[in-house]
Amino acid sequence: MTSPIKESPANPTPAQRNVAEFLPSDQYSQYLLSSKTEMFAVCRGLADHVSQISMIFNEGRDMVLTSLISWGDTGLVFDFGASSEMNRKALKAEKVFCTAQLDRVEIQFILRSLNAIEVDGRPAFHARLPDSILRLQRREYFRLITPIVMPLKCRIPLATGEGSSTAIEVSVVDISLGGVCLAGLPMDLVLDTETELTDCSIALPDSGSIVTALRLRWQVETVTRSGIRAKRAGFEFANLPQAKTTLIQRYIIKTERERKARESGRV
């Protein structure tokens, strides 16, 4: 379930540079849509479904929830968000990362700047067309290997069979918008293809917490160097709300930026 994080190619195309700081473009370049016909088809779907779009900026620290009003050769028009302060910050941002889901497919694109306009008497955002749009199937979600310094933990409540319950805490090996890989699961925890663990919680540093059901996809037995046996398993998120998906995306963006900064010696 884990996969190495690849860097962008040495000479990326303009479309690849567009997503280089969002997802590794060399790994997902085949999912980039760069023609107006393709991008407008995605825009039409987002507008028709009134899909919630998360605008993430200021290195993942700020966010505006919006929806697409219209699109065309002159650019894209979005609703203002609910927070006047966040709207003002978004207008000052040089780069805005946008993410949404359309028919269980992840949509991502980058806007280089936003301008304030009026549409039917109400304020709105306007931006020129992005260079490309990333349309990513669920099975292709980028998986972030969680950092060792600030590890993620998943708390799983379990019924004891006596009318009461307990909880276990295990390590999150990697995380994506589609699911997680968990390690350190006890050997006596029964897992099969029908297993769905409910009310599992993961605290994302500086991003918030998510509570979700986890549906088993695979499992293997592991043995530590000290001879302790445990299970490692991959789970998909079951019916995760868009708001919680946004929290995960913000965490992934922030963690990747920090990793790249460390590797380049900027921190």
C-alpha cells in the first residue's frame, strides 16, 4: 500500500510544473487534462453537481470552501466563501490549490491568483484558466508516508462482547484521500473481507481530526526484530465527508512542503 514519493522530473512540462507542488507530477502526468475541451467538461460537471471546492493557500494554513459558478475562455468564476477574512486572504494569495470530488474522482488544479468581481449583485472570485486539471481515480490517490518525527496514530474503538467497549491505538504507516495503512494491529483482532471498523479517529497535526469508518482491503502478518507478531492492514475510508477529505489534503500538502524544505536545507 505504501509507495515511494517521487520527485518531479528535471525538465517538467508547463502542465507538470503546475501540479509539481500538489502531487508528484511525474507519477500522475498521464491524468493531467490540458486541453480546453477536457477541462471544460470537468468544469461543467463541478458546476452541475454544485461540488464543494476547497481552495487551499498560504502553504496549507488557510482555506476557503466554494463552488464553481461559470467557466469559459476568460477564466473561472467561484462563489465567495463564508468567511470575509478568508476571502480577503485568498485574494492576496499568489497561488491557490483547489481540490474537489466529482463522482468519487479527485479533481485538483492550481490557480495563480484570484480577483474580486460581482455576479448578479454578489461578490465572486475570478481566476484565469489553470494550465491543467488533474483528474485522479480513487485507486491512484497519492499516498503520503507519514513522518517518523510526528507519527500519526489511529484510535479504534472495539466492542468487548460484554456490552462494553475498549479502544486500541495503532500507527498510521501511510495516508491518502482514499484510505490508510495501519501497523501494530493485535493478532487477536479478527479481520476479514467484511470487516468495517467504525468511529475510528486520526488526529492530523495542525490540520484537525477525522472520525471515519474503515473498510478492510488487505492484511498481512508482521514480526518485529524482537519477535513480536502483529498485523499490518490497508483500509479505505467509508463515506468520508468532503470536509474531512480537505483536512487530509491540507495535511499532505503541509507535510510534503516541510519534507522538501528539509531535503533542500531550507530548514
